[in-house]
Amino acid sequence: MSLDTLRESLPAYAKDISLNLSSLAAETVLSDQQKWGAFVASAHAVGAPAVVRAVEAAAIAAGLAPEALTAAKAAAAIMGMNNVYYRSLHLLSNGEYKTLPARLRMNGLANPGVDKADFELWATAVSAVNGCGMCLDAHEAELKTHGVTAPEIQAALRIAAVVNAASRVIDAEAALAA
């Protein structure tokens, strides 16, 4: 399934989502690697099969390098773990947990295999999908140290929001058809 086929499969009530997918695929605020990595990481964070397939096909067709594709998936994987852990620390009223070492392997954050700023951008998009404010703050601060601008960060957040919405609509429609 291509991104256009995905857009066409969205029902009429999700026309805005379809239009947003189209405009974000043509986004020029981000480099192609940043943009398509954000799409891939966000799709993997939600995990809707049809959307993952369509987004990966679009990313590969747009020239996303294999190492960037792998790194975007790694961002979704590691943030899937970190977002739950750190969101929990933030939500727990007992501050003692924040003083304990996480004891979770996070080597992928230090050595992502792509430009660190790109990986951080993808981790930010996934953190938005997963709703972890603590991780959003941490990754946004790191992005700022790499000179990433607010409009660039916003573009990744917009991609995350639209991929999330498209995934939910596709899954809901599949549930109705089953």
C-alpha cells in the first residue's frame, strides 16, 4: 500500500487527515531524512499494520537510506520503553522512584547510526504519540543544543499527530469491517 492508497482508503469523515498526510509528505521544513524518519518512527509507535506498510513504502520510495529506516524504527522501539517508564516516574507522587537508576538498556540513544539530531527528532515525535511529557521536554532540550528550530520540531510533531490519527481511523474502520 502506498501513501496515496492509504489516503484514498480514509473515509470521508477523515478528509482533513488525508489532506494533512499529503501536505506533510511534501513538507520542506525538514530534510527528507528527518521527515521520512519521523513518518516511520511515528507509524511504528502506533503500530497500525496498513499505515506502517504504507509509510515505509513511501519512505523507501523517497530514498530514505536503510540505516535511517532502521534508526527510525529503533527510535520507536526504545521510546516505546522509555515513554512508559519516564511517564510513570512523572505521574507517581512518590519522588523516590526518580532517585533510583532506570536500569534499562538505552544504548540506541547514544549510538543511533544516523545524525544525533535526526534521531532526537524522531524520539520527540514518538514521545508525542506516546504522550510522555518528561521525554518531550528532554528531547526538545537536546534538539535545541543541536540547533534544531521550533518550526522543525513542530513539523515532526505535526507528522506524529497526523500519522497517529490516520492509524486510529484505519484501525477503527478495519474493526467495523471485521
